[in-house]
Amino acid sequence: MAASKSFGLKAAAMDDAAAIKQNKRRWALAIQFAVALAVLTLCVLLYAPRFFSAAPSPYGSIPGFFSPASTSAASSSSSSSSVVAQHLDGLEHAAGEGGADASPEDQPVVLDNQVGSPCSSLLNNTICCDRSDYHSDVCFMSGDVRTDAASLSLLLFPPPASASGEASSFAAVEERIRPYTRKWDSYVTKSIHEVTLRTARPEEVSGDHHRCDVRHDAPAFVATAGGYSHNMFHVFNDGFLPMWLTSQHLRRRVVLVALSYNHRWAGTYGDLISTLTGHRRHVIDLLADKRTHCFPGAIVGTRYHDYLSVNSTRLRDNKTIVDFHNFLADAYSDDIVTGEKPVTKTKTSTTPQKRPRLGIVSRKGRRVIENQEAVARLASSVGFEVDIMETATGLPMSAVYETVSSYDALVGVHGADLTSFLFLRPGAAAFVQVAPLGITLLSRNLFGVPAARMGVHYEQYDMGAGESSLSRRYPAGHVVVADPARARREQGKGEWELVEHVYLRGQNVSLDLGRFRETLVRIHSWLKEQQLRNPGV
């Protein structure tokens, strides 16, 4: 009996020892697991932001683009916030706070893509204007930018850290700008609305007058839909090409804020607007929209290089006019509706054709080709498939793009409609401009030089006196017809009046078919060579 009790005690002791050893092993495993979990958590905290945060912009960060919302700003003003209601394609949201998203101070910001610009290294919470160009002024604002429609102003607010009274680090600045690309032209410039850019005053910072009604996560891009917006040349030369030049490096991360906004402009060029900003319907009418819009920065005005041109040496990313052509293709080359059938640009422009396709721009009113039917027959006899391209038809711009991009060659008398040469295929198409009497150099500068830079084969047909209707209007030997250059010199300061009323608005064209045939033959031969070198293009 005693032996059995002793054995039982020993067995219990052995069981206890085994249990203790097993518990120690479990604790060791638990400690190892905890250490491994801590290491894994540390790795996630260190490296996850690299994979899950948005990529920085190509030339430096834009204030407020990717930084988290400022909790201090939200907590300080949430009690008095106003919530205005709508989401538009993710670019704006109802504001529940009085301050913009905060970025680190003195962080380099590149809103300006221009080489050598004083504003290309803009620091946070500053305003910078470049007024060195002959054609246009451009201003930039980095930081908490808010609209004030009543005074047509953009106000720069200090970061939350200095909103309580650190005025010494936020100097008062005010700039005024008329955002248009013809500042030398006082006649039209005075019709462009002047925008004021300034730092917010202390009483504005401390008050509730400029609380954010709508907050945007991309900078404002202020441009005008006014000026000489009545024809295609000025819409592209003064408007959309400079707008693209100024903002393309931001890759659609801008909010278009328009002066002189009108629905016809927005409707006609909606495809370009959406390709420029990423949002077709989202354009802020600065004159009519009384809400306070808040942005992490602003660009006011546009860059300008030359007539329908892009100077790659003046851009940090070396873009060219071919890149602008590609921008237009992005806007218009998706399914284009003509009649009832959708047609794609790729299908029309790359289909092999037995005869080169030539489009003749048919003008109405002035600078009309009076023997247009004979010219069309002539072109057909040379070997072209001829299409008469009617103008002022009211067709959407996408339809114009579809038509012109299908041509191997474009022929037309100098005029705004020739801006459509931008739709021709670089390196594969030809362009013949008929230069009326008295404006040969103007014709070459406005369309010839830009076309050649885009890689389009260009020829200019300079009219003789007998091909102009002016020869019937003026007596034989009159200086206006016999020597236009001298006639212009003799006008002195009134030279442009002569050009506008006589050479631009006062003549039509009757081409010398024998002489013009030589031009068409050269173009046809060049196109045939291109077809042999690049079959199917």
C-alpha cells in the first residue's frame, strides 16, 4: 500500500515536470511569434506607403495633391463649416473644413514647365508672375488658393500653422493679370477680364468670409474663352494650343476655370476640354459661380511660343508640335459618328488607297476659288481622288478631324479653316496653301512654317496678279495689284487696314490651271514615293 502511494507521488511529480517543460516551450514559441509579428508590422509601416500612395507628379509635387487632409484645420473650423453639395467626377467635393490640405512648407513645386522661367522653382505659399514674354503673362500660386467671385480674385491663404498671427512669414502680395496670349494687342486685351491674385488679409484669414464651399484636389487653371474666339485659327492659336503648352506636363490634373465662359464654346470644344483636364463637364465659370472654390495651387494665363507652334527647347519635357497633334488625336480619334455609322480615325487614315486622297477647302464669302470645279477636275486628272471639303457647315469638330485625317493632301486658300492642317498625319501627308496677292509672307508664317515643323510636306502657291479678282477691280498697273509690297509700305501705320480690307477681305481667286498643275504633280509624286516607302500608311 505504501509502495503504491510512493509510486503515485512520483508519477504526479513527473507529470508536473513535463507540464512545466511543455509550458516553457509554448511560451518560447509565443515570444518568437510576437517578435516575428513586430518585425513584419515594422516592415509594413516602412514600405507599404511606397506601394499604396499615388505616384508623384513628373516634375515635382503639387501642393495638396497627395498629402493627407490637415486634421488641425478640420478640427479648428468644423463647427462653422458649410457643406455644399456635389461630387463632379472626383475633382471636387463638399467642403467640411476651412483650410486646404497642408503640404510641408518650402517644398519645391513645379507648376511651370517653362525652361528658364523665374517661376519654375516656386516655393509653397507664394505667388510668382512671369511677365517677360512679348505675347503673354503667366502667374502661379502654390498653397491654399480660394476664389472670390465678387472681386474676380484668387486669394492665397497661409498654412494653418501661421494662421494665428505669424504675418512676418507671409508677406502681402498682389498681382493683376489679363490671361490672354496677345497682350501686345491693346484692342482685344482690354476686353479680357482682369484677375487679381493676392495674399489673404489678416481679417480674411481669421473670419469666415472665404470658407471652402467646394474643394478640389488639383490646381486651378484660369484661361479665357473670350478674345478672338470667332474662328478656328484663333481658337487654336490663342486658346487651346497655349493651354496645352501650359498644362500638359500635369497630365490632366488641372481644373479649368474659365473667363467669358459660354455654352457654345464648351459644347463645340468639349472633347478638347475633357482631354486637357480629364473632365468634359467640369468647367468653372468664374464670373457666374459665386461659391468659394478651394485649390492646392493655381495657374493663371497661358504660355505662347509662336503661330501654331511648340518650341521644344523651351519646355522641360521637350514636347513638340507632333505631341500636340497626338493630343488632338486623343480627343477626336475614338469612335466618331458620321451620319449613323461610327468610324475610327485609325481605320480611315491607315487604309491603303490606290489614288492619293486630296481635300480642297471650299471657302465661302471671300478668298473663294472661283474656278473650284475646274481645279477639282485638274487634280483628278493628275491622279488624285478629290473631295470638296465644305466649310461653315456647323459640323462638330470631331467630324472635321475625321475628314481631314483621312486626306493624303490638303489644298486651300489662306484662311482660318487651314488650321485643320493640324489634323493631317505628320510625315505622311502634304499641304498646299494658296497665298493670295499681298499676303504671301503672312500665309507662310501662319500656316506654312508650323506645318513643316509638324512634319507635313508643305508647298506654297503664290498667286500672280492675273489670278486675283483685284486685277478686275483696279486699273492695269495699279500699285495694289502690280506691287503689293510697295503698296503696303506706302500705307505706313495704316498698312494693316490695307491688308485686312483689300488683300484679306477684298479678293477672290481664279487659279492658273497650267501653273497650278505643276504644283499638284509634285505633290502627287511625293505622295507616291511615300506609299512605296511606307506601304499601307
